[in-house]
Amino acid sequence: MPIAIFDLDGVIHVGPTLLPHVHATLDRLRRGGWEVVFATNGTTRTRDGYRDRLSGLGLTIGSDRIVTGASVTADHLRDRRPAPRDVLVVGTDGFRAELRSGGLSVRPRSRDAEADMEQPRPDVVVVGLDPEFDYATLAEAQLAVVAGADLVAGNRDSSYPDQRRSWPGAGAMVAAIEAATGRAATCVGKPEPHLFIAAARIARSEGPVIVVGDSLGSDMVAAHRAGFTAVLVLTGLTTAADVRSAAGEAAPDRVISSLEDLFGIPELSGT
């Protein structure tokens, strides 16, 4: 059975608005025998939180059909040997909750850089999008990494869109910590392939896989690294002019203006 993996922001919705043709596209794929799953680099919510957000947009999707930057980071840490016993998170409480649900011991957020100096060193510092990121947060992460903690990024997204503008993404926080420590983070989310591989795995199918995303440097690169067909939709971050200059792993296999055009690509012929 073939598998369709959809990014969320810029593909299914932009901010609080569901994009056109989403319901019709998902219904037609399912009727045509496709497994449909969703994968977002997002780390701000639990999978249940993303399920609830989509429900508020009128989409009924089980949390077991959603893979996130946070859930894949939890898998990555759990699979480490030895497994980390003490995790410091630069990110939201939703990120902490997702890691804890994966059986990891996560520190509460601290705002006292002086008191942090008296604490034992964490095993790993994990970084996601943090709307409360400030100098104290940077100092706490710097202290831990310089002392020997591993540095792991939930994703390297430099920005994310809403209806008004583009906002700084988790990649901005990762870059700040890398600059402060001189250490390079291990990235778990896109553009690495782990997120899409995990999404294909939950589909429990051996069929061909297409990935529908809106970012050249994130979605298209990750899809190619996973060995999947990369379909770019021009409803999010990327313009037609951007596509003309895309090269290598960032160059999409197919380009569509909206989800309505998805069924015109060869991979969906007859669906």
C-alpha cells in the first residue's frame, strides 16, 4: 500500500487557517488505498497537542498518525547507549511532556544561572523552538554543554510561517547555543531523514512513499535522504522563483501549486 506523508505548517494549514483542498485530498487518497500520515518538525506540543490543534481546524486525525520533532527526539534519546538519565530541554513544556512520555528524566525549566552552576551536569541538552528563549536560557545551556553534555537539536528550522510573517524557528536557538559553546548539535529532525522514516514506519506498509512539503532545504532534503519522492507545494515557505534555483537534494521531484494538483503527478495516476 503506498504511503503519503504530509508536513503540517504551509501544507495542511498556515497558522490557524486550514488550507484549501485538504479535506478532499485526504479523503481521495484514503479511498484510493493510500496510507496517510503526518510529520512535522514541530517541538512545541505533544502529539496529542498537535492532534487537538488539527481537530480545531476540522480534521479528525489520531495522534498515532502524527510524528513530530519532539517524538522523534524522544526515540533518538531512548535508543542511545547508555540512555541519558538527565535531560535539559531548551524549549516548551509540550516538548518536555513528550520526552517524559517517552520515559526520559527531564529537568524543569530554570531561570537562575547562578543556581544552575551548583547543579550536576545533565547528560544531554535538547533544543527546540522556545518562545521564552533569553540570555538566562542560553547561559544554562552553555554551562551544560561546555561541561560535557551532548547537544541535540529537535530541528534546524530557521523560521516558520503564519498568516502575517515568518518567525524565528528552533534553528535560531540551536545556532546561538552552538556559537556560545563551539559545539555542533546532532540534528534529529529535518533536514535529516529520521522524521520521515519514522512516519513511514507507523504506516505499517511497504509501498512507495511520497512526501508533500513546502520547504526546499528541510522537506525536500529530508525526503531525498530517506529515499522518498519529494513533492513541493507552493502554499508555504517556497515560491516558484525559489524552485528555479534549487539544486541537489533540495530540488523537488514534483512541484504543485496546491493540494488540488497532487493527483496530476505520475505517482498518483489513477488515484
